[in-house]
Amino acid sequence: MDKVWKMGLVGLGGSHRSAAYMHHPQISVTAICDPDSDTLGKTGDELGISDCARYDNYADFLNADIDFVMIGSPVPYHAEQTLAALEAGKHVLCEVTAASSVEDCFRIADAVERSGLTYMMAENTVYFHFLQEWKRMMREGRLGTVFYAECEYVHEIRDRIMNPATGAVYWRNERPPLHYCSHSLGPILEMIDDRIVRATGSGKSQTIVPHGGPGCIDMQVALFETAKGVTIKLLRSSVAARLPAIGHYSLYGSKGQLENGRLGYDSDGWMYVEGEPECEKGAIPLPCPIIDPTAPEEATKGGHGTSEYYLIRDFIDALDRSVAPPIDVYRAMEYTLPGLIAQEAVEKGGVWLDVPQVR
Ligand SMILES: NC(=O)c1ccc[n+]([C@@H]2O[C@H](COP(=O)([O-])OP(=O)(O)OC[C@H]3O[C@@H](n4cnc5c(N)ncnc54)[C@H](O)[C@@H]3O)[C@@H](O)[C@H]2O)c1
């Protein structure tokens, strides 16, 4: 019989992502942790967690009967909670991004190496159905050699940065837009099987929420160069007025170009491939569903198409087989570090900086 893995959830919040995780037949939630007593009580009741397995203290929670910790707390806590979990002998599945500083990225990588435990970063966009399809196309060489890519993640979440009624600020107030780069870079790096070696960035203006912190910078753009020589442009904002939000990807290869739509992740895009009969007259419409039509009904419970369903399957599979998961600690840092370095480049006046290599 397949092993059932005991999951401890920390940071319960408003997220529905873990709903898909809990649906996995090999997962049993055995402990939960959150400093907010209302959230702890509500989630505990929903999940049927006994009072003695509900923790407001993380150190106590790590002593509970759990095999792995799903870290869903705010990003500023990710590094310390990851390190403590590994120290306590627990595997880790951590929300995006892995850490807020270069030093912490390296501390986590070292700790995973020393512990021999499994670490995965829960970057769900990589698992969007159309991006998995695109990855297959790239592997088949249909676009030829990719030399340029663009990605945009512009998602207005002012009310999750600052309370509109009271003006109280949340953790995202201190988080520059470029630090949240993994939704954009992750899928592109997977498609081109590459890593970023240099970065620069621009964007400091604050006209929309002038009294906020760096999280309220109007918009930032970064340019990256990869080890294979691909140029990537990334655009990020958490405050710019745009509805619907955009999660956009565009790639240019030696044989063609493709992109998803500009009205939400799964809006139809375009594709042109030189020499393919259906593109004889130019680009053709390209459906970009985030739901895999072949997945079972429960696969959409995570709320981002079928992405969480496949993500947790890969994590449990890695635990079962004691192998590295697809977004292992090195890949996690390759999704996280470029944004930290691009922000450093912005602060230094738009210089180009090397991105430290974690492997
Ligand atoms: N992958 C995605 O699509 C996606 C979407 C949204 C958020 N996220 C990630 O999920 C994480 C949480 O984001 P959120 O918007 O739910 O945050 P949030 O501010 O709503 O906080 C989540 C929960 O963490 C709890 N918390 C606060 N401090 C804590 C601590 N020290 N230890 C444990 N729990 C603590 C809060 O009480 C809350 O219940 C972040 O890493 C974020 O980047 C990912």
C-alpha cells in the first residue's frame, strides 16, 4: 500500500491552494499552525484537526507528528521556517518565493544538502496546462532555438499591501515587485531549460500609492541574460491599474513565435511557426487553458487550474521515490535569486549584476 504522508500546514490564511494538496490520497493533515487564533480555529474546524494538533507556536508545531511542512506563511518567514523544519528532520514544500535575501537562499540550499531531506518550492504557474504544452513544443524543436522571451505579471493587489480602511500595512508593503519574479521566470526557464546569469532592472517611481513602501513601486522592469545567451524581459507591478490582471508569456525562436493572450493567463494567444501549413498566412489563434482537460474533476480544487494537483503529485512522488522533485532547492533558487539581484541592480542605478549560482 502507498505510504500516507503526514502534512503540517503553517500559514493558513486565505489561500485555497492547499485544498488540492489535501485531496491527494497519500496526504493526511495532522497538524496546523498560525499565530492568528481565529484562522487557526476556523481552519482546524474545517479540517477536523484536534485541539492538541493546532499550534500558534512554530517551534512546538515542529514537534508534532508530521513528515513534511507546507509553508504558506508570508515570504519574510520562509527562510527561518524552512531552516527550522529541516533542522527538525521534516521535508519542506514552500510557497513562492523561497527567501527574501541572497544569503538566505544559500543558507537554505546548504541546509537541504546537509539534511538530505526533500525541498520543493510550490511554483504553480510552471504547471499551468498551456505552459506544459509549450514546454513540449520547445522540446520537439518546433520553435527552433529560443533567443528572446518576455513575461509580465501585473496584478493589482493594493488591498493586500495596505488596509484601505485603516492604512495599516502588511508584509507585501516591504516587498519590491521584482522580488515576486517566479511566476514569470519559472515557466520560461523550464521551457528553455536554462538559468539566469546576469540581471539589471529599472523602476522606482511611486505615483499610485506615494506613501507606501517598495511594494508600492508603480512598475518595475528587469532584463536578464541566461547561460545559453537568451535575453528575457520581465515586467512586474502589484499596484498598477489593470483589470484583468495579466500573466503573460511570449517567446521568439529561430523558427517562430508564440504568446498567450493579454486578458488573463488563459486568454487565447497566437502562434506562428515558419513552414507549418496552418501558419501559411501568418499567426494562428492559440488556446491557452490553465486546466488540463484530461485531469479528474477534483484536480481544480486548488484554484489555479489544475496546476496545484500536478505540483503536489510531483512532490509526493519525489518523497515516495526519494528523488529530487522538479522544483528542487537549486531550481527554487534559480527562480528566486534573479529577482533579488534585479532589485539590487535597480537600487544601484540600473547596473548589470552577476546572479550568484547555487549549484
Ligand atoms: N502561488 C500562488 O499562486 C500564490 C498566491 C498567493 C500567495 N502565495 C504565497 O502564499 C504565501 C502566503 O500568502 P498570503 O497572501 O496567504 O499571506 P497572508 O498575509 O494572508 O498570510 C497567510 C497566513 O500566514 C499567517 N502568518 C502570519 N505570520 C505568520 C508566521 N510568523 N508564522 C506562520 N503563519 C503566519 C497569517 O495569519 C495568515 O493566516 C506567500 O508566500 C505568498 O507568496 C502564492
